[in-house]
Amino acid sequence: MPYGGYGGRITFNPASQLALFGGVGYNLVGAGYNAGMQYLVSSKKQTEFFLTAMYGYNSVIKISGADTYNDSYNGFSAGAGVRVNSNRKKGVFWDFGVLIPARSSEFQDDWDSLKKNPYIESLNKPLPVLIFAGFNFPISTM
């Protein structure tokens, strides 16, 4: 989700341990976006632990064969993860993390309505914790 779904993000580092980011991507029903921050708890190591918080899309409803129900929902999400830095090139790293989404009441209302709909045969319950991974490379190393 920090990458807007299947997408990318741009990050600005105002301080060595703080990153501000914006992500845009495809979230299975359309364009998804997120903006937020990451705080590196440990710095200058091969593997670093971080905390993250963001606002943007954090839930999607996609019903096969019934596109009128498909929608994307925004809200706050927070989590933690691990950054694995490259030994060869500064600024190249992998992010792996988990997020806890605060799903909107609009999402919950739509979800509850779908559960009661006799024409919807099966629904996958939304996961309480979301997992993300991303590969990062520098555009600029000012």
C-alpha cells in the first residue's frame, strides 16, 4: 500500500531517519494513492527496522461479474517493517512490512450490505493485517 497498490512511490528524506512519501498505483479496481511517513528506528545498518503511518487507500471491494459493487476506500494505516539495504549501491533497498488499516465506516457499511446480498455467492473476509513489499532505487543522491 505505500506504493499505491501495484505501483511506485516517490520519497523525500528531510532527515537521515525520516522519509516522507507518496505512492500511486493500481489497486485492482482503479488508481490507488497513499501519502505518509517512515521513521527508521535503527540507521546505517544492512538491515533497518522502521515504523510507518499513512493515509490513502487501505481497502478494496472487487466482485467478479458485478463491477457496480467494486470500489476503493481510503483511511489511515500504521505499521512496521524491515528495510534491507544493498551492499553495492547507496539508496537501493527492499522494504518488507505489515500494516494495520483503520477501515472507513463507508467500507464497513458496503461490506455488511454485500454479506446480506443473496446474489453474492462468496466473499473473502478482509484481512486485519496487510503485508507489503517493495524494491527502492534512488532517482537522485543529492
